Amino acid sequence: MSDITPTTVRSIEREALLVAETSEGAQEMFRREQTGADELRRELGAVLKVDGRALDPNNIDVERDDDETMIINMGPSHPSTHGVLRIMLELDGETVLRSKPVIGYLHTGMEKTGEELSYVQGGTNVTRMDYLSPVTNELGYSMAVEKLLNIEVPERATWIRMMMSELNRMSSHLVWMATNGMDLGSTSMMIYGLRERELILAFFEKTAGLRLNLNYVRPGGVAADLPDGWQDDVEVICDTIWARTFEYDQLLTGQTIFRQRLEGVAAITAEEAIALSLTGPLLRSTGVPWDLRRTMPYLAYDQVEFDVITGTYGDNFDRYAIRLNEIRESVRIVRQCIEMMPKGDFRTQDPKVTPPPRARIDESMEALIHHFKLFTEGFHVPVGEVYSAIESPRGELGCYIVSDGGPKPYRIHVRAPSFVNLQAIPLLMRGGMMSDTITVISTIDPVMGEVDR
Amino acid sequence: MDAGSADGRSIGNPQVSNVATQPALNAVEGYFPTREQYLDLINQLKAEGFEMAVDLCAVDYLSHPGRELPEGITPERFEVVVNLLSLSQRRRCRVRVQVPENDPVITSIFSAYVGVEAMEREAYDMFGVVFTDHPSLSRILMPEDWEGHPLRKDYGIGRVPVQFKEGPGPR
């Protein structure tokens, strides 16, 4: 009665197949003797080669050789990887020696798609990249197109854009507070963060019609004017979130377990951060006051008052504190936007770029033609190339567009901050405990939609 | 390091054996080195204050050959575009290198800027431009056994056939 012979054990019979199904080939991490010196150094997190501070790859751990360490795989569907991030780790017991992120599981070819969509449709594409801060994506894209077109955006549109992107920064950081809380075991923070974000999403829905992928900021202005009584809604959002940030302080900042898991963990220096091209809260946590809103102002950021929050130690706690305080700074900016919001058009009146109002189409032949041309062919953009960068909640979001004079971008490349910031993983994880890898992923705050695009 | 404060250094135009320059759009200075000059120019720009390589990407100019380039630069099919950023000077500059189709090989600038590792891998993955001296040049977004380089202009985008509910049967 022995149906099951050793040869029918699945893993034995299909071993080669199992490896082939899960292997990412050369993208994976390999044993030390199979890895080149440069790559080994990179996986070890030895970023700086000057000043004798580079780590000797043969000297990572004198007591252990390859037989005693273990290469394990974390993800891609691990709950704390914020999506589909896969990290391969070389472990000595519970200590991380090397690490290497493997990405691409959410790659949908959005840059290729962007070449097939006209400039009018492009916003719907880019807004899906960083799905936690859609407004900043659209803003980076729209500003690049406007630079190519060489058109001016009305003042009110500028201020609406600024207010919406600050609201978006708040909602993005609130999701970060929520997921970071959950990664560290505070499920109540998860619920609070998402509860506050809901206020902002409700306002987005009232303004743009959608909650997440808004396509609200468009080349030439914004899609719609702010709804009646928007001041009251935004006041309520500001007051609520301002008060709640102090509740988060009480809940998390002073809490012993929370502090012990963040303080001094995964520290990084300014030189390392700059060498790795890190931007956003990661760079600011090392004490570099680099915030494009302040250092290379766009929109009307030079007319509002806010502080650039920087850290001192570059550790996890600094990154937490920076994001929490950036929510407060965003509240400050939004409050000034309410006061200083100018009157006027919410989009440029250039009929070649802006579709006519619906009512005009019934009475004006010209408006009908413009409407038809805009939505069938789209507008033509002069030949050229442009790189436009803004400060997204995660860092510098750049948009590089090459135009061949047609109605579709010839090439659209998005410099995604999360994609670049992920390069810090080997450095931040090295020498830490296995449990610290969770906090490292969390405080880098990658959005996988943006990483893989 | 306090990168926010200008330290008074002035950035002159790098004179690496006659690199072609041209003020690009929005008063961003543009450099057009040849492949041989590329790494030297990058090293010199880094020494002159551009601390960070913010972005590196490639462009396939297969169907748009008539673009504006300074005199003496032959347009080739591929172009590698590097955006550098100077935190201390609050300046940007752009380096554009022509890479021919029949020999899409270029030096990696990993030795100067560690942060371009992932971006060069992406450019290789999407365009098939090979970066020599890169620590581990493998695909990054596509699966390892993928054929072709998706962002090339001659790479088909494919299409999904429209399925009508009650379409006519095959004739």
C-alpha cells in the first residue's frame, strides 16, 4: 500500500523547476566567493571609498565563513515591505551582514505607456506612479510640460497647486505614520493615521471627483476650481490634524519601546547620503537642509513661511521626527494658502492647451473645434528636452521629457525618489538585527508603484 | 557637512579637452562629451562642486534624429543623460553622451557617483546600453530571462484584441 515512494515527493521531483520558478538570476544575491569585489562592497553598504573608510570586503566578519552564514529571502509579499519589495539578506544568526533589494515585481512599463499617451492624457498615467502622493506626480509632470510649452500658469492655479500638494504631503506622511506604527507593533497608530488621511481624501473627492488618482493638476493649471466653502473644509482638516499630531506625540514619541527600536538604529551620515543620491527626509535626517521648496523654490513657496526640518543623527528616529514635523509644517503652509489664495483663473486661458468650458461648446464653433482637437489629437509641444524637479514627500521627484514636436512625449522619464532611496538599504541594514530591517524599510518609505513604475 | 551654505567656491567651465557645451533649456548648462571624455568630465564636474548625481537615464532617438546638438557632435541613436546637482551652489547641470547603435557601450560612472548604480541598471534593462565597470550589471525591472529592451523605439508595445460581445463569427 505504498503509493508514495520517495520519488513522488514533490520538492525532490521538481527541485530544478522550483528553483527556475523563483529565481531572478543575476539580480539575486550570491555567496561571497561568487560576487565581485565592487558588488560585495556595495551589498555591504561601503559607500565611501575615499578617506580609507571603505570596508574591506574580505574582512566583513572574520569569525564566519560562507558555510556559517545564511542567505535568506524576505518578500516580495512580506507584509512589512509596503508592497512587493524583495530583499535578500545574508545573516549571521540574527545579524544582517549583507543585503540586496530585488525589485521589478510591480513593473508595468509606465514610461513606455507615457510615450503612447498624449500630453492631455499623460496626467492619468503619472498620477498612478506614486499612488500615495498623486498630486506631486502630476505637478512634476505638468511643470515639465509647461516649461516646454513656455506658458505661464495663473496665480490662483499656482496657489491651488501648492495647497493641494501640501494636503497631499500631509496625507502621504499620515499613511507613513500609520504603516510605520504598524510595523513597530502599534496597530492603533495604523487606524489613527488612516482615519486622519480620510479627511484629506474626502476633500480631494469633493474637489477633483476622485480620492486617489486625481489627475487634478494638468498642464496649464488645475482641472477644476476649488468647491464652494472650501475654506471651511480645509480649516477643519488643518485644525484636526494639527491637534492630532500632538496625540501621536503622546502615543509614540515618548514611548519606550518605540524609541528603543528607532533611536540610534540605521544611522547614516551626510556624506553617505549625498553619495547615494538620497533626497527627501533621508537626506534631511543627516542634517543637510536640502528641501527643493526652499533651496530651489517653485510654485509660490518663496512667499510662504515654513521651516525645513532637519535631523542630527540620521537614524530612524530622526526620520520619524522629520515626517511628523513636516505634517505640522504642511499645516502651516496650507493655513497661509487659505489666507493668501488669490482670485482669478484656475487654468490658463490659452485655448490651445485648455479645453473650453462645456457651455461655450454649444454656442461657439471655435470652442467646438478646440475641444475636438484637444481631445482627439492633443496639443503640440515644441521640440526640446526638459528636466523639472519638485519636492515630493519622499524626495526629489524629477520629470525628464523629450519632445519631438508632436502631441505625445517622445520620451518621458520620471526620477522616482523611492527608486533611488532604496539604494540605501544595504548601508542602513548592515550590522543590524533582523527586526531592524523592518524599521529600515519603513523609514525609507518606498512606494513600490513609484519604484517599479 | 553643511551643504546648504555656499562655501564661496566658484565653478568654472570644465575644460576637458574641448567638451562641447551649450546652455540647455531653463538656463541649465549642458555638456556634450564624447564617450572618451565622459568619465573625465564627470570626475571634473564632481571636483568642481556637483556633489550628487541626481538622475541618469537613456533616450532612444531612433525616430527623432533631427535634434539640436552643438557643432561637432554626431547624433547617434542612444543618448545617456546625466543630471548633476550641486547642493552647495544650488545649481544643476546636464551631461548628454551619444552612444551609437552598433556599439552601445559606455563607461559606468559608478566610480564617481555610487548613487547611479540602480539608474544605470535601469538604463541597461530598458535600452540595452552596456555600462562597463558597473559592479553588477543585471536587469533590474524586467525578469532576468526577458528578451529585448522594452523602452527602445523598435520594441513593439503589443495590443490586446478588442473582444465584442456578439461579434460576427470567423468567416
